[in-house]
Amino acid sequence: MRIGIYALAKNEAKHAAAWAASCEEADVRVVTDTGSEDGTQAILAAAGVTVATGAVIPWRWDDAHNLSLSHLPPDLDIAIRLDLDERLQPGWRQAVEAAWQEGINCLHYRYVWGFRADGTPGQTFNGDRVHCRAGFRWAQATHEGLLCWTGEKIAGFAPGLEIHHHRDAGKSHSSDLHLLRVAVAEAPLDARARWYLARQLDYEGNPEAISQFTRYLSMRGGWYSERAYARRQLWHLTGDPIHLEAITREAPDEPDGHELLALRAYHLQAWAECLEHALHGIAATGQQTHATNPDSLAKCHDLASVALWNLQRQPEALSHAREAMARLPEDTRIAANVAAMERVVAGEAVPV
């Protein structure tokens, strides 16, 4: 089995050496440089990486990544797109080889998108950038998706394959909104493209996000987790309870919607209702996705602790508060709650 790694680069000198080291077990590593001026090419070449060059005009990410993919030799079995700010974790090759069974043409794996201040994983979900060398291409001007244009994508999961993302703080692509409008204009019935456009508008504080999320929810083909995200944002943006009440119907196994329902009950001081929703969130078994909040489960524990405390169930409240603190160790308010609860449960203070 021959495996090739491909990537784009422009002024990635700070990442180049670590990137090359993380994937040195590949049979081929090719980076397509689109105009670096900081020594990126020299660092990669010194690490034994093949450096190609290319210019994509007008710029769009699908064309750029397809150009990068084209620089891999055609005789490879497997291709892995690994951006310069990503790192394959040790054991990756063995994991790919073990998971690549007859009949599949791509792999899913654990992808850590970001890290908390204490270095523990933050948002984590399944990635999908491992695929057959032949028959695949990228499509959509930005937030590009991987397509199998010769047939159906048949995915397996690779236990032990993990990629970590080390995004530069504050990094953004100024062309994203323009390219998302291009993507929607090219495929106006594509729900995925519409969702990304609505999300970007929301990121930028543009009120058009409301109409775009609403349009997205009226379309066919929307993924349940992205639909739940759209409902959550419309609740925040409009305050219309129809969206809050629909979140858990869209994604009942994600804690996010239950957390918001518990939070509404918290503000109403409806403690039994708050506890019920929080416990539903804690019991949710759905995996994290790119559209979920990695802190929602911790917040459900936090809300459960407050509700239980007000229901005079102090030991149970302390247990949930400690769980919330373990999951959000940087949150000083939760830490203060735990300390106060511990004093009361130990008989050292009077409940307030």
C-alpha cells in the first residue's frame, strides 16, 4: 500500500518543519506552494518534501486543492490532504493500513479542531480527508467538500488515526464571504453551501444571517446537526421560541439544545424544569460535530448543579458542579461554586 500526503502552502514557515515531521512515514509528500516569501519552500525541501508551485486565478479553494492533489503521482493507493497547520499523530500509518478494508474508498477519523487553554482537546469531530488517490476531487469555492465523481463514497472509520489542528490565533480568510456567495450562486439548491453562507454572515454580525438560516431550514438535504445549529442561532438572533423548541427535535442526541432549554428555565427560576432539561443534555449520546459546542455537556452539568442546589439536593448538586469544573477548569465562576458548595456540604457554612 502506497500513501501520499498533499497540501497547499503560502508563507507557512512556522508550520513547515513540524508538518513534515508528522507525516514523514508517507511514501510521497507533495506541497503545492502558491507564492511563499518566508522560506517555506526551503524548509520543506530540506525535510525531503517535494515542492510544486502553482497559481490559481481567480482564487477558489476547490481549484487550489484539486491542483495540489494533481501533483501526487497517479500510482498511489491512498491520498491524505493534510493542511500545513495540521499534524498527523504517531501511529497514523498503521491505523490507515488496518482500517483500509476491501470495498471502502475513504476513511473517517478523529479530528481535533482546536485546543483549550490548558492544552486539552476542544472541539473534536470526525474528519474525512483520507481517500483513494483516483476518483476523488474537491468541489465548492470555499468550505469545499470531497466528492467521489466515479461512484459512491464508501467510508470506513480508522480507530487510532488522529489529526490535530493548530490554527494560528486570529487567522481568517477575508475572501470567505465572497466565495460562499459564489458557491451559493453556483448551486442555489445546495443546503450545505447555504448553511456555510448563513454561518459566515452570522460570524460577521450581518443581519442577513437570519434570512439565510431561514432559507436553509426550508431546503431539502440539510444535515441534522447543521439544522440544529441553525435553530440555535435563530433563537439567539430573533428570540423566537419556535426555534428553541425545535432544536431538540432536530438533534435530540446533542446536549446543545437541552442546555438552552435548561438555561431558559434557569432564568425563570423554574428549577425542576431546569434540572429535567439539563439531565437530558447530560444523557445525550451524540458525537460532537463541527456544528456543536464542545462545552455544552459541561454547561448542562453546571445548570444541573444550580437547579439541584435550589431544590435542596446539595450532595447531588456538588457532584454535578465538580463534573462541570473538571470539564471547564478555567471557569472561575464554576470553581467558586464548587468551593462554596463544599463548605456547606461539610457543615462549615450555611446555605444561601
